[in-house]
Amino acid sequence: MPVIARFYGIIIKMYFRQREHNPPHIHAIYGEYIGVIDLQTLEMIEGDLPTKALSMVCEWMKEHKTDLLEIWNTQNFKLLPPLE
């Protein structure tokens, strides 16, 4: 699973095979916590990410929604800028 961003100790990853992993989503890893967040709704659909980390991930996702959907649809992975 390629890493597409890192910030504040959070690692953002996305699976390669989209048809096996719908809806479009990212995986956020923060220490021993993991969250699966829907790209469209920004809801955590699986996991136990702490509230503060989830808030930062959602803020980052809003800033990069177009890029994230492009990566999901094309499978052309690229490193995205961190949350500032």
C-alpha cells in the first residue's frame, strides 16, 4: 500500500486495487491506531483513530480531495504535501 503523505506522525496510504476496496478511501495510521476514511463523505468507515488525528486527516483530505480522487481513479500514485 503506497504512502501518499506524512504529517504530525500520521501516515496516509491508499490501496492499489480499487475495485476490491470500494468506496474510495484512504488509510490513516497514527501509532497503533488506524482509520479508514471515505474520500467522499470524510467519515471514518472503520478503525479507531483518535478524534484529534481524525480531525487533522479530514482537514488534509479537504485540501487534497481532487488529487485523492485522481489517485484513486487512475492509480497514478504520487506524494502529496503534508498538512501545514
